[in-house]
Amino acid sequence: MGGKISSILLEDQLAEDGIFDVLDTYYRDPTVSTKAYLSVTNGTTQGLLNVQFPLQAEIGAYLKDMLDHNMTQGNLPQSNMHLFMRAYFEKGHDPFLPYLSYSERNLQVDGMALFKQDRLIDTLNLEESFLLKLLTDGYDRGGVLEVRVDEGEHVAVLRELRSDAVCGFKYTDTIH
């Protein structure tokens, strides 16, 4: 019985140079699901795949479960191959992917990697990623967001956040 690809990891160095050629190969392959999770690693993918993380048996299933949990329950907006390619081809949209890091004993989501076309240009931390999630996906599970006010002297805590993502865009050919 054959397996299926549920997660595709891309090194940050490759992402800075452009990932369309790599993704296009997977996207055209009918055996690869367009719902496969894509993510960018801070460091080498080989290094990540060779680490034995505690309490996990198989890295592919662990990655899929971790990304799924962070998108449904956590701070990350929905992202997969289909959504990345759709944003890549649509006017006015820029794609984004989860940004992961790892150490000898820990794999973690650091935030989101932002792209201009197919090139990594910047990253968002988890708090900024949650704001992106509010704008793109909406959010109905409640939650807590800490916002620093008064130049960082105080913290405002917002609880039970909920939003409906409704955005309107007007496309013009000119840029001012």
C-alpha cells in the first residue's frame, strides 16, 4: 500500500530564491494532494528530518498533526498547496506559509513566511500571524490576544476574539 504526501518542507534558502518550479512539479502530480501542507524551515530540511523528537514516532504524521492543530486551534491562518498556488496566480494576493524552526529536542511553529510571488521576503511572529488569521480566515473559537499599549508600559488583554473575514478590494492598474 502506497503512502501519501501530507507535508512538504522547503528550506528558507530555497524559498528566498523562488519555489515555483519545485511546487509546480508537485502541483501537477495527480498522486499528490493539493491539500498537502507546505511549510518553510528556518535551517535545513535534512537537519529537521534527521532529528528524533521526543514522543513522536513518524515525522510526517507529526508535522501534519502539528500544522493542522495550529491552523484550526492556534494562531496560523489556513494554508496548503492549493491556497498557496491560488494566491500565487491571483492578482492582488501574495502567498504565505507556516514558518518552522527546530532544535535537538523541539520542533515549533515560529509564525508565517511571507512571499512576493514565489520568493520568501519576510516572516511574521505568532502574534502577527494571528492578526493575519483574523483578516484572512475569520476566527470563531475565541482566544486571547495581548496588545502592548503606552509604549509597552501596559498590556491590554482581549479575550473571546471573533471575526468574520470580509474584505473588499478595488483593483487599479496604477500604483501611486
